Amino acid sequence: MRCLPASKVPLAQGRCLHDWHAEVVALRAFNHFLVQECALLLHSGDDTFRVVQRDDAEESHEGAWRKFSIRDDIRIHMYCSEAPCGDASMELTMNSQQDATPWAVTSSAAVLSGRGHFSQLGIVRRKPARSDAPVTLSKSCSDKLALRQCTSILSSLSNLLLSPRNAYLHQLVLPASQHVREATSRSFGQHGRMSSLVADHKHMQRQWPKDFEFRPFRISSTTAEFEYSRRIAGRKTPFKGSNIAVVWTPHLQEVLIGGSVQGHKQMSLRGASALSRLRMWQAVLRVAEAAAMPLLAAALQQPNYAKTKALNELEGRRRVKQEVTALALQTWIGNEKDEDFVIEQ
């Protein structure tokens, strides 16, 4: 109930989120926050209270459009009240089952197991985890966070404006009850499934574009629990999962249901979240125009979103993702078929 089934993805048309697990919403919200910070910096001209800074010294061709970066004194931390779904939570999943027998997986979903196949660890997994749920191609939060140790937490669109240099996650914080060191080391660490990147690190450092690298985040634990955690004692009625997602940043407040803004029909234009690909595309275009970046503004006005993602300026990011999925996150399958929408909506 927190991501679109693969059969519905073609209907989203950039207006509806494919995945609204908390970690994914947080990353999307942070990207929206950065784009808005760029817009506010242009409006005020003062970066004293901004998280971003002008980066006009960039001279490389691949970074010619990236006129901003996160300030050098900023470090990015993420707190998750539950272990990220997928590989980093498999031991917790197994221990929580009365019957630890892996759920049966249909042939169409066998490549991307949900909670099935407990004997296979360190693999790419899909969402959701329930065995009776419609098949999706949305990768688990563990897989998405692992990939962002290489691509940075910038999305393709925000990467057109911002350098990835300071946009890597510095630390992931988990409740001690949710932190199985063996699982997080295997999922994210240099000696787990990402080890192939370390072995080939020097080669990739020569081949990867400037400012991209494998930068593992630190993993810490805390005894503090989220107020509404299932583990908080003294509760009369147990909490249940919800399909509602709440988004808050200093520049945005939204409530989402089914990947669309609450109160609007799912996948409708009026229900398109500010975090959706359509709205982010429009927001980046507005910043490019305000920043007097005519080449980027013109390039962003492609016939459809697929051509925007195929821009030459994003070739470096695509190459990094391709190498990481080939070496470390094998069996990664793109959740596509929703890229023919246009910006004029």
C-alpha cells in the first residue's frame, strides 16, 4: 500500500509517486527543499541562511549547468524509525515470523524477491514485502540507499542544478532495536555487497565523472524510539500501517495518499505532489530561467520526460548507476513505462 503495482505505473504520468515509503519520501522532499533553496538564493542574493551556495567556478563540460552546490560546512544525516526494508532488515524480518519458511514467490517476481527466499541475503529486493500483494518493480529502501552512496542523494533533475560534491549522506541513524550490524554491514558497507566497488575503486575514480564516488555513510544507533513505534510499551491499541504519508520541509507541507495529494483523485493533475517528477521538472525549469541559464532552460523543454532524463549532461550519473547495478546491485530492474509525459500540463 506504499508503492504502485507495476501494472499501474504507466498510468502515473509523472503525477503520482511510484513509491512513498518514508525513506523515499524523505529523499524526494530533501531534493525539493534543495531546489527551493536555489530559488530563494537567487531571489535574495544572500546565502547566509541558505543550505546551498553559488558554484559558478565549475568549468568541466559535464558540470557546466550545475551552478549550485550544498554548502561545504553541511553534513546530511538521516534517521529511520525502522530498519530500511529489504536487505538491511532481513534478520529482523526472519526473527519476527512465527514460521520462518520463506514465502512463495511467483515466477514474475522471482528476480526481485520481497520477503521471500530468506536464504538469499545481499540481493536486490522489491516492494512491498507481503506475499499476497500485487507485484511491483520498486526496489527496497535498502537498495535505494545503497545506490545513493555512489550517485549522491540528488535526483536526476536536481543534479542538473546542483553538484553532487556535498550531497552524500553522512550518517544513517537507527534505533538500537532495529540495527542488526551484520545486516547493515552486508547491505551498505565496504565489505558487504558493495565490496566489488572497493576492489575496482581506483579504476572507477579515473572513469567516473568529477564529484561522483563510492562514499559509504556511517551507521549509528540510538536508544531513542519513535513515539509511535510498535515497540513503545503501555499502548492499549496496537498501531497499524497506513497508506498516508506526511511531508514537511521549511518550504513544503503535504499529506499524500496513494502517492497523490490528499483530497484529490489518485494520478490526477490537481493531485500531483510537489515531489512528483512532473512538479520537480517544472520547479527545476523555473530555477534555470531565474538563474539566467538559457541552455539548461532550453534543454529542459524536451518533448517528454524520457528525453529529459537522456540529456547528455546526465550521462555521468547514468554511467555511475549502470556500473553500480552491474557490479554490486545485480538484478536491478528499472521501474519505467511512465516517462512519456510532457511538462506543459
